[in-house]
Amino acid sequence: MTAERQHALYGVLMFVVVILLLVAQFVLQRTLRSAGEELASVSANLTTESRVADSRRQLVERYKSFESLALNYSRSERVFPVNSRELFTALDTVLKSNSVEYSNTTSSSQTAPGGKLELRITFNGPYYGLMKALAAMRESGYVMRVSNLSIRAEDNGRVSGSMSIISSVRS
């Protein structure tokens, strides 16, 4: 091999080495860039999952609070009315004591234990009296549910409307 040919071979070899180093640098940069993007994606997912976990932890805490309230509620002195007359009497006392005028438009009852009692009434009275009456219904000692509550504002802080009171016959 001649010196010229050796120099040419070294030149080609150096060129190939430089090209290989450039390719290696390009591959390394791409790998680092994709790793950085993946790291950012994982970080974003971690933040999202952390928020979801916090939300679920709060839901569990609320559930436990509700569960303890429900346990205390179930131990309270709540009873189901014997018939629609007993439910109506309790409702009459609560509404009249809070200055809410009412009329019983319809009622339905099933006399068998566990049967459904429903009173539909229209009312008229002061707004705060109605709110106190609704709160007092919860404290009346009877299990009852307000359904289809419709309230219309009138003059001087008065309201009118209708509602259904639903309960079950004591078994």
C-alpha cells in the first residue's frame, strides 16, 4: 500500500467515523427528546391521578361521615304513621304553628302495613314560615318525604305553591 492510498483510506475511515458519530448523536438526541416527552406525560398523568385519588379520598370521608349520620339517624325516635290521618295531623300541627295556610287537595293511602301514604297540599304563607315548617317536618318524629315541591313568590315575602308528602304505613 502506498502512502497516498493509506491517507485516502484514513480519510475515508475518518469520514465514516465522523458520520457514525453524527448518526449516534442524532439517535441519542431523539432518544433524550422522546424520554423528556414521556417524562412530561408521566408527570401530567401522575398529577391527574393524584387529583383523582384526593377526590376519591374526600368521597370516602364524606361517605364515612354520612354513614355515621345515618347510623345516628336510624337510632333516633322516627316512626312511620299508622294511617293517613296521623300523618295529616302531624303535618297540620307543623304548618299551622309556622303560619302556613294550606288545603289538602288529594290524598291516597294504602292501609296494609308498608303501604304508601301520600298527601298533596297547596299552601300559602310567609317564605321563612314555610322554610321553618319544612325543617319542623324533619323533626316531627315521623318518617316523611317531601316530593314535587313547587314554590311561587308573591308580594311582601309571601309564597304559595304545592307539595306532596309521602310516607308508609307502620308495619
